Amino acid sequence: MDIAIVVKVFPILSESFVLRMIESLCDEEGVKVTIYATDFVDLELLRKLAPRLAEEVSRGNLKLRYPKSGVFRVKKGPLTRLVRAGANFLVSPLFVTQLLIRGIRVRQALPAASFRRLHRGMTHDVIHAQFLPVAVSVAAARLHKATCPAPLISYVRGFDISKPTAVSEREMALLLGPLGLASVTCVSRSLARMIEARGMPAERVEVIYSGIPISRLAFRPPSSRPSGPIRFIQVGRLVRKKGFDLSLKALSMLKDMDFEFLIVGQGELESELRNMAIELGLTSHVHFAGPLSHDETVNAISNSDVMLIPSVTAADGDSEGIPNVAKEAMALGAICIGSSHSGIPELLDHGRTGFIFDEGNLSDFVEKLNETISRRPSWDRIALAARKFVEEEFDATVISRKLISHYRRQQGH
């Protein structure tokens, strides 16, 4: 089977799930993968985040197609993005103008022009676009008669359906039309319900969780970690929907508790969160580690006791699917406390595989933190149940085979 994976930028530090998915697909016998990055590729970052994939690219076993000339070689940034957008328009002005007239917005029309050029002369059995806006770009490229007749599938992962502005109504109409989506895979049942509400027929929607490489995640029973301060950790982009502010406020309300809190990630709220930590008197407890590689993050989680996942729906509607970092924490033996946001309750069964509090409810968060700490003697049992659950439901090999089965069904349509 010949599979095309389409993204805008490759790779992205906060989207390691795409790398893990590609790795697991490449491990399947008889599967050939081509990656299309319509905007930019950072080969140096790829070597750091996924050395095995980088090696496969260098050997020619994994095809990587992306704009390779002129301004497209310049590293990403606000100005270079603007320059590349202008170059994209100048290369295909008539095509881009036609898309704009049809109601496709610039941010989808320009990648469509890029994909059309990159795809020229290529054939695939299926095309799997990561996120709905990328699927819009591929569908828009299909308006050109010589472009990619293979079944188009989109992996819906969170913001792309929960954020109303991610895909406009006219763009959704394109996805629902004859040149649009053959099917959709969603990383949680909550996201499946959202896209069905936007008009996607239920029979064309399948929940296929995002997988993690279980065999590479060594389980550590909580009792094997050193005693002393409880080590909390939270990982993710420092943006509103991740709920880092809730974590700081909740931890500041723990009475007479000796703890450490490691924050892994970077983002627009970093200064605000650092100031909040000072205002709440937590400077001696909180450490901002900044962005870490996947291996460094796994090591940090493995040395922590409790993973916090207090996700909330942002003001603009942006929300999660099921955070992969929570699955990894469960596989590694850390105890997870998550909010009732989106697909997180599909992952955490309160008291059995982790703990759940009401989304955005600070007092309930504090209550569940205290409950979690009070049940420390049961942590080994909870961690073992969590590991067993993610082994059964989220192993990358199992997920890749589900994806391939899904692809084959779309070929038959």
C-alpha cells in the first residue's frame, strides 16, 4: 500500500504524534509512505526528534517532498512565512485566485498550490491529511483535474474541529463534496461527535486513537521512585487550553505539602505563568524546563510521580482530543490527574487508571489532588491498571494496523 501523509510543516516539536504514526506505518510490511510538507521541512529538527525517520529519508526508503528552492529553504518565522506565501502566489497566481473566488481562504489556498506542484507526477493509494485545514488544501488542489484522485482522509485531532474558525463553512462544504473527504479518522469520540455536527455522515467517521510506542516506554512502579517531595509534572505548549494556570493555582492551595512542579514546554503564556508562580509564592517549587526532545520528556516523566492534565476549552473554542503525553505518562507509571475536558475521560477511569476533576473547577481540582495524594499506598495498583489499559488500546502497532484497515476500506469505495 502506498500512503501519502500531508502536513504543512514537518516536523513540529509539539506534534511528535505525527512522527510516531509515520514510524509505526513504516514498520508494517508492504507499506510505502511519502510525506508531503506544503510549507517547510526542518531536516535538522527531524534528525533530533526522529533519527530513525531521518535515516530512512537519507536512504531514500521514506520519501519526503517539500519546496526546496529559493525562499522555501529559509527557516520558518513570521517574515519568512510571509515571503514564502508571496512566492507561492507568484508561482500559481491564477490557480490561487480561482480558489479564493470559490471561498477557500488564503491560508488554505496557498498550501493547495504548493501541494499541487509537489504532487505532480505522483500516485498513491490513499492520502491522509493531518488536521482538517490540511485536508481543505488537498481537496482544493483536487479542483485541478490532474491532481491526486486517491481517496482523501483527514485525521481530526483537536483544534481543527473544535475551533470554529479553523475550517469555514464553504471549506467544509468542499470537504463534504465529491472532491472532498472519503472518510475521517478522529483521535477521540468527542471529536467524532463534533465533526458529525458539522455535517460529516457518521458512516464516514471512525475513531482511531493516536498511538504511542509502548515497547519503548519502560514502566516504573511508583513505589520504585525515591521518597521525598511529590514530583508533579505538566507537559505541553504554554497556551490557554493546557490549563497551566489552573495547575499553579491548585498546587498553591495544597496545605503543608512538600512538592516540586516541573513545567515542560514553551509558548505565549510563559511570562504570565512565571509571574503567577512568583505571585503565588511557588518559586521554590516550580521549575520551567523549556522545550525538551521526546526522549528528554519521556525521561522527565519517568522520574515524576504525578502528571497533571487540566485541559480547558479556550475562549476561541480550541480544545484537545486525548493528549498523547497523558498516555505516555500512564505507560511509564506516573499517576495522572486530568480534567473532564473533551476525550480525557475516555482515557482516565477515576480511581482505577487515574483521577478526573470537573473541567475548569479549581476547588474540584484541589479536592482530587488531595484524594490522589491520600491514595499513595494504592499508586502501584493504579499505575499497573493504567499501563495495561494503554497497552490494549493505544499501542502504536495496533493503531497502525487499524489505520491500514481503514485505508483499505476506503480504496474499495
